[in-house]
Amino acid sequence: MPVDDNRATHRILIVDDIEDNCVLIEDHLRRKLKCEFRKASSGKEALKILDNWRPDCILMDIMMPEMDGIEATKRIKMIPVCHDIPVLMVTAKQEMKSFEDAFDAGAVDYIYKPIDRTTLVARVKSALRSKEDIDRIKELNQELFQKKEELSNFSHTVSHDLKSPIVGAASLYDLFLYRIKNEYPQIVEDESIKDILERIPQTFHKMLDFINTQLDYAEAGQVIGELESVSMEKLIRTVIVNFEYAEREGMVSFGKLPEMPEARCDPIRMLKVWQNLIANSIKYRGSRNPVQIEFGGDESAGTVKYWIRDNGPGIIQKFQDKVFETNARLNYDVEGYGFGLATVKKIVEAHGGKIWIDAEITDGACFVCELPQESVNIE
């Protein structure tokens, strides 16, 4: 049967120490598939070929001198650019142990010798389709990542560029109000006009607050400074000072800070995490005056964990994942833009960590933040 020349050309590497086996496999596949073939007589030779040539599928004999097919497969899967290449084991051995070792090494399928052409073609086609699907998913992920980066950069640029004219307009308004008070005091004395004049700067402040919130979110997953070993206890204590006004007003009461393990992090970004988490507890305290806030932390193999717990109304379990989404506002009676916890999540994930709400805590809300003890890679 002639090969359809319109089909895409696939690259196939055949690894077998017996030349006749390589020729037979190539002949069977060439009749049904449009392929470019390369052959290796050992696992070592196959690894050398992979230095500068990437196949879409590898047919690997198990029994070979020097390096058998299972060891060669293990080494292939350790090469990042070769990790997704499907490896099919070709063997005359039918002991179950060989198959277990082959699959543990990273093989995806097997073919018995003597080779049946129909089985060979069917399983190679299946492996090639899987490889195409994986490649397409990787392309889509890359496209999505690029789009996400573009949107984040756009949001950052727009927010940054909006600040200057708003600050300028606010300054002009201050000058305008100064002139009015000095040159036309009777206007300011009019109660209805006075109310309007007082509302204008409040609007400017809200606009700037919103823009700053947008900037925080846009930068949260990108701008990570040099990581250093940070005392989380001291960092939280520094943030608590910013909420002295809330303590004076009876809105919040902080528990005694316990000893906490140090973390490898960007202290400026992590300060923003605690700032937003504390502000969230105070903002959504409901009728609790003051709301009680406690902190804790411990460490285990490879990670450090911290938590902040309050005795407020808590968060219904079905909404606990949604609170980390952008524009997530479960209570519209409280002012906000819905970016605070989304920003926290981006910062934590940029450090290689994760954050969640402890679903077992029902008398209030408990946010748990887990960070790796080792430094993350910054690109």
C-alpha cells in the first residue's frame, strides 16, 4: 500500500543490537507511516543520537550488551527535553518482572518479538498521537502563559500611567480649593456646595487606592526581590504596628506572637501578604469588636508553615476557594476591590508556596501559608 505523501513526517529512533530487527521494524512502519528513521545498536549510541536529534517515538530493545533498554530508558527520561518522548519496549522476554521494570523506567507500551506488523503499526500510531497531544498541550500552556504575562503587563502599565494624571488633578483641586476659600469664601459657606467640595478629594483617594491595589496585584507574581532568611515573627510584628489605629478604635486585638521558624523569602513581598491577611480579618470581622487575631507557625521536612486565625464570622466552605480569585467579594456591604487575597496568593505562589483556608476551623477563619525552606528559582 502506498504511503500518503501529505501526512506529516515523524521521527522514529529504533534501538536494537541486531541489525535485522532494526531493518524489519523500519520496513513494517515505512509501509504505513511517513517517517524519518535513525537506528542505534546500543543504549549508549541512542543517548549520543539524542544529543542533537529529537525523535517523536523510540522503539527500544530490552536485551542489549553494555547498557540494556531499561537502563537506557531511565537515562532518556532524565533528559528534560526528552522526558515526553514515548518509549516502546521491544522484547522476546515475557516475564512480568521485565515489564514492571520497563514501565518503572518510563516506558509507555511494549511489543513482543517476533513482531506482528499490525500490532507494531497500531501501537506506534497510538504513541505518536499521544506525543502530538502532549506537544499541543505544551504549546497551549505556553500561549496561555504569554497571554497572562501580556495582560499582567498591560494592567501594570495602565495602572501606572493613570496615577500621574490623577495625582495631578488632585493637586490642581487643592489649588482650586485654596483659591476659593481665600477669594470666594461665601461659596464654601454654602452647605450644599461645601458637601460637594469635600466629596471630590475622597473620590481622588478612592481612585488612587484602586490603582495602587491593581498595581500590587499586577506585580505580585513577577517582582520578587533577592530572597533572604527572614524572621517571620519580626516581620509580623512590624506589620501589626500599622494597625495601631484599629487597636485604638477597638476593632482588633492581637494575641501574643509565638516563636516561628525563619523563612527564605522576599521580606517586602511577604510583608504585603501579612498586611492583606490582617486587613482582611479586620474588614470582615462582622459584629466582633474587637476581632481576635492569633498567629502560629511550624516547620517540617522541606517546608515552613504559618497561619493567621481570627474569631470572626468565618467563610462558608463552598466559598473558601473563591476568595483567592480576582474581584472575589462575598460581602458587598464592606468596601473593597476584591484583589487583596488574590494578591496574597500570587505572592505566595511566586515563592513556590501555597495558601489555603483550614476547612476544619469553623469558629472563625484560619489562613494557612506554606513555603519551601529552600530558595525558589527566579527567572
